[in-house]
Amino acid sequence: MYDPAPTVPAWAAGVLTTKASIAAIIASTTLTTTDRDTVRRAGGRALGGEVPGN
């Protein structure tokens, strides 16, 4: 006889893991973008970035 009960915790754990993974990807993407902007501003034209005051 099929018992769906054991699959519910596994499904819930999978959902939480997926949400955590998505959150981690969003966080890493946000940090990478911020770091890239910081480097571009700090590096100026030498790093293909902005020139302060222009």
C-alpha cells in the first residue's frame, strides 16, 4: 500500500534547499555586481571604468 506521508518531509526539505540555493545565488550575484561597480569606479579608465569627475 502506498503511503505518501514519508515523502512530505522530503519534499519540504527539497523546497527549503531550493529556496536557500536561490537566495545564495541572488546574494552572490548582488555582491559580484557591487564589487564590479566598486572596481570600475576605483580603477578608472585603466580597468575600463569611469573617470571621476566626468
